[in-house]
Amino acid sequence: MSEASRREVRAGLEPCLARLWRYALILSRARDTADDLVQATCLRAIERADQFDPGTRLDRWLFAILRSIWLNEIRARKIREGGGFVDADDALSIDGAHAIETNILAGQVLKEIGRLPEAQRETVLLVYAEGYSYAEAAGALGIPIGTVMSRLATARSALANLK
């Protein structure tokens, strides 16, 4: 079973990198920190590939690892409030494929999401960007499903004023 786990983890890492980076960026609000979190996640996943159950959702396992690393980092460094934020405009790339209006709106939405408390930001990302069900998000965050629903309702209220 451990060889199958290692193969599945190694094969599945690359397709998850962009999603892991988005999640890390939402948590940390800093590109360099997001890069470090993804790198640490990949390293830990490879080191602990024997702990992965083949046939289960690798992305869910990787998100849990990333979140654990982030929480450990917060505890260790006691990150100061307001430091290391990434400007939402910098996070967007204009590749000509999307209309300028879409990028402007996306920038506004990212800025508003960035203003939400961390618990709401990560819940919004997991449910709306990554497609987790409420139950899956609750499991990943280690909270009751009612708390997920409450966080999303509060975040939606805060974002409702965006025009």
C-alpha cells in the first residue's frame, strides 16, 4: 500500500499546485509566503506519502497539510496583523483572454475578500473557489458545519455591498 501511496502522491502533486498556491495566498496574503507554504506542503506530502490512502482525494489531503503548516507558522512567528498583504491587483494577470472589466471586478472581489477575517477568507475559498461542500469544508477546517454556514453567510453579507 505504501508504494501505491507514494506513486499517487507524486503523480498528483503537479496538477494541484495552482490550487494549493491560491489557497496559500488567501491564507497568507503574501506571494512569497504562499510560495513557501506550497513548497513546504509538497515536501511534507512526499515525506509522508505513506500516510496517504490511495484512491481518496489527494487534493483534500494536500489542503489539510497546507493549512496545518500555516497554523503552525502563525503560532511560531505570531504574525503581526496587517503585515505581508498582497495587493489584489498584483495577484491578477492580464493575458488578453479575459475582458478588462472582468479583471477589474475580480480585483474588487479579491480586495473585499482580503478584508474579511481569516476564518471567513479560508472558508470562502474552500467552498466557492475550490468547490468543497459545506461538510467537506467543515471537515478540512475541523469545525461544525453550522460554523461553515455562519462564516459564509457573514462573508456574503460583507461582500453584498460590492458593486
